[in-house]
Amino acid sequence: MGSSMRQQVESFILELQNDIVSAFEKLDPTSPPFHRDSWVRPQGGSGHSCVFPPPSSYSDPGSTANSILEKAGINISIVHGNLPPAAIKQMRADHTSMPLPDHPGGLPFFAAGISLVVHPRNPHAPTVHANYRYFEITAPGDAPQQEILAWWFGGGSDLTPSYLYPADAAHFHTTIKRACEEHSPVLYPAFKTWCDEYFYIPHRGEARGIGGIFFDDLNSGPHARLPPDATRPADPASIFALMQTLGRAFLPSYLPILSARHSNPSTPEERRWQLLRRGRYVEFNLIYDRGTKFGLATPGARIESILMSLPETARWEYCSDLGDSAQGTPEAELVDALKNPRDWAE
């Protein structure tokens, strides 16, 4: 008998986490390695967090003063337990394209995924985020093989620069587009549009970054974001294969950009702008991000892992004029791209 989807996803995200962490450590061999932290969720499940800088660096700031990365987390979690009614209500609001069962006492769930955020030190090197996950809701009861009431895959990857380099944007998007096209031509256009819409900051009237892909609720049923007659992955094995392709496309999409930009000359004024943009990142993640809200509503949530996406340093200024469109500056060029999403892929 082959391994279950739960086991397959768990094995894959463990492998992918190790590959990504190893690649970042190889890129910056003189900096301390990532701190590796395994944890157990009392309500069921466990996780493995790989974070930079390691806690020891806070008492020895010189050890990371010249590091390529300023803050990063590459985390996986494999958790299970009972989803309370409040979390089911939040999930139902977030997953409108897929009917979800209800139960007054909550419902058993299983979730496994990898989530990463990387904030480089250099203002010319963009922040990146990626997340790939699998979710099951099962029928209440003590049966060894619980009936699966709902299952789906979700994920995506997106780029958040402080300074816009069109060639970098094109490389990132094209790499992801080609990965999607290995499975269906309808995926990238739909997921790219969804990403532009999802990572939008309404109170600022701009996107968090220059996008990538975002998807959720991908299962065997009809999907509101995809053409009903389209040929696309629609069973657990084929959607998992898509998840694997996209997860493995992360390093080719991002590492060449980081390698090219981490040593760019920069000024204090560019650092100031970088910290202002990170403030926008914080605003989105704490106010709008579904994963943050769902995580905080889940019993036994590991707050350290949920909030690992936040940068180590951010800045807010009262009525800052940096990025004003009338100035014709590199900062204004970025803001224009954030307010007017573009088709970057070749």
C-alpha cells in the first residue's frame, strides 16, 4: 500500500525545507547557520523552524553585521486536532469557493505545510515569501480511518522589492509561470491575478509587492478562479505534483536575484526607504493576512512561528514624502508598480 497523502506531503516539505536552508547557508558561509528548532504542539502535531539570525546573535551583533540575510524563517508544521467553531467560521469566510462542513463541537483537521519569509539586509535585494500547504477536515469519531469531508491544497510565492529591477521581476515571474505551465496553461494567469488581488493593502491603495502566484481551495471540485472546462490538476496526486513543482521552483526563482543584489552599494536614504516598505509589509500581515488570522484563532497556535514573517526592523513616518509620484525617483517608480500591477512574465 502506498503512503497516504498526509505522509507524502510531510516527507516533501521536510526535504524542501532542508534544500532551501542549505542553499541560503551555502550562499553566505561566513555568517552563522540558521537556528534549527523542533517543537511539539500539545493539541497534536509538531513542527520544525529554521530561523535567521540565531538567538545567540542578539548578544553578539557583530556575528551577523555583514550577513546577507537580516531576518528569515523557513518553517514547516504538521499539525492535527479539533478545529473549533470560531476557526471553522473564519475558514468558511476565507474559502468561499468550497463548501465546508459544520459541526457545533468543531471538526477534526490535519494541516501540513511549509512557510517561508526572507528579508535580506541590502535595500536592493527583495523580500520573498512562499507557502505551500495541504489541509484535511475529517468526520468526528474514533475510527482508525476517518472519513475525509474536505481536502485541498493551497500556496504561492511572491516578491516584495524596495527598489524595482524589471529584469528581476521578469525572472521571478517567468520561472514560476513555467513551473505552472508544466501542469496546465490556465494556472499561472489565474494564480497571478489572485496574488495581485490578495496581497493588496486597501488602506494604502497599493499592493504589498510585485506579486507572483497565490492559490487556495484546489481540489477535485469546480473552482471559482479556474475555467470550468479547463484541463488542470484535479485529483490529490496531480495537485500534489503541482505543489512539488512549485516548491522546487522557489530557489531558481529567487536565489539568482539575491545573489546579484545582496552586495549592491546602498545609502542611508535607501535603508530608510527599505524600512518604510517593511512597515507596509507589517501592516498587511497583521491586518489582512488570512494565514495570520487563522493561526491566531487555532488552539495551541505557536505564536513565534506565526509572527516569524515580520521583519526585524521596520519604520513609519508621519506624512513621508518618499515615493511621491511627482518626484520621478526610483522610490516613486516602485510605488507606481505597486499601484498598477503589471504582467512581468515573458
